Amino acid sequence: MEGKNEQRAGLLYGIGAYVMWGLVPLFWPLLKPSGAIEILAHRMVWSLGVVTIALLAVRRWAWIGELVRDRRKLALISVAAATITVNWGLYIWAVNNGQVVEASLGYFINPLVTIAMGVLLLGERLRPVQWVAVATGLAAVLVLAIGYGRPPWISLVLAFSFATYGLIKKKVNMGGLESLAAETAVLFVPALGFLLWLAATGKSTFTAGGTGHGFLLAATGIVTAIPLICFGAAAVRVPLSTLGLLQYLAPIFQFGLGVVYFKESMPPERWAGFALVWLALSLLTWDALRTARRNRALAVKLLATAAAAPATATPTPEGAAILPGDAAPPGGATTPTPEVAATAGTEAPNPTQQKIT
């Protein structure tokens, strides 16, 4: 009963995290007339304050010493911080310049880009259905390029920057809260320096926009940290496959806001491109669920074989035991690792490496 309650709570935390990320396009326009770079700098500065308070509450500090002593990991964190800066900054700019739909496309195609990078950079092998999904995604980008009259560069930069960020974070292997603290710590000095420069040159909107505007800029730290904390709570309670499915909530909400609330144009070519993307993601999801189900069945079979082995073991003259079939999987294959729906065909990602928009 307690396990079911934990899973139910984890599911609610996960839904809450992705819904908040999906609704964040409603927040960034409230920060006008601040520009995207100023908003981004405030987000970095105030996020560090919020995660520091969170770390104080949970008393997790041992990782700092380990990170400082590991130069390679520190360098990777710095690269990850630079990559997420590009992603955050472009996303804020896109939302505040009427490109919410194209920004949502970036998060729809991100799983496809992640798979492509796994093949090109990590030498991973795809199943036939995954190749079809990637090809369908490529066709979608071509259709959307025709519809926009240009390549959907906002979507592509968002997707590739996050895929790169995820690849780096896979190598770093840190918790979500710790990772955000480390990245914002790296970005804190340049971000604060930029804000001080704006204030010195009279271009800052932090105080010029009034008390309410200043509070909204400070709230960027909360907007960044709260969904991450909810996600962290979900990640330890529900399977990665569930989180992989839930991640589509964010771009779905963003797309809906772009079309319904912000009333962005959706000509037939754009609908056709999005339909192809959704078809590709449906193929990935179906293939991942099928593979995960097959892996679970194989794991159960192996456990049953192992449990029965002591009772049916035949002693050898030397007193050793021979297990039936040597407990090998059918066909001699090793047990594959279950995969997350959102990144089918690649190594299941650490849930703390998910995007924070």
C-alpha cells in the first residue's frame, strides 16, 4: 500500500513539474520590457539563491568538494552551463517574440535529435522502427522549412542545445539540484556582472520598472527551481519510462498556448510538419513500450529460472552444480536494458538530466 502511495505521489510530482514547464510561456511576457538577456541573467542569479536555500534544507554539501577536486567534471559542468545558457536565453527570446509554437517544436523533436546524436557520436545502433521515426522527423523538418520559408532554426537550436546538454550531463552524473547549483554558480559572476553593468549604465529594468517588476524578475529563481524539485521528487518514485512519457506534457502545453492563447499562425504546411513529428514520436513511444514490456517478461523468466535452479541443480562428481541451460537467456542473448520512451534506442538517461525551461 505504501509503495502505491509513493508511486501515486511521484506521478503527481511529475505531472506538476511538466505542467509548470509547459505553462512557463505565460510567465516570460510578464517580465517585459526587460530583454531576454537581462531576464536570463536574473534567472541565473536568483536560481542560485533558491537552490542554495534548498541545499541548506536537505543538507547536501559533500558533492561540492568532490566537484572542485575533479577538474574534468568541473570542465564538463562549465560546458553544460554554457549550453543551457544558450537554450534558456533563446527560449525566453522566442516566447517574448511570438515564437511559442516553434519553441515547442524544439522540445517535440528533442528525442529524435538525442537519438541521432547517440548514433553519430556514441556509435549506438537503432532498431528498424527507430530508423523510421528518425527519417519521419527529418521529413517533418523539411516540410516545416517549406512552411516557414526558412529552416525552423529556433526549434533546431533548442533541440540540439538540449541534446548536447543531456549528453554532457550523462557524463557528469549529478543530481538535479546539485547540478543546477553547480551550473548557476559557474554562471553567477558573469550574470551578476552584466546586471551591475546594466544598472551602472542606466539600462536596468530591475528598479526602473517598479517594485512589482523587481519581484517578478526575482521570481525567475523560483520558476526555475520549483519544477526541478518536483521532478526530483518524481524521479525517485516512478519508473523512467513513465517520466519519458510525461515529458511530452510540456511541449503539448506550450503548443496549445501558442495556438490558442497567443494565437500564432498555423498554416496547413505547419500542421503537416507537426503531424509528421507527432507520428515519429508515436512510433518511438510504441517501440519503447514494446521493448520495455519484452525486457520485463525476459527478466521475470530469468528470475524464475534462477529461483528454480537450486531445486533442480545436478551435482557433478566434484560437487559443483550445473544450472538448467546455464541460466542463459533464450537464444544466448544478454538481457537488454529497459529504455525510456522519450529516448528509445539510446541508453536510458538519468532523470536529473531533463530539460528545465
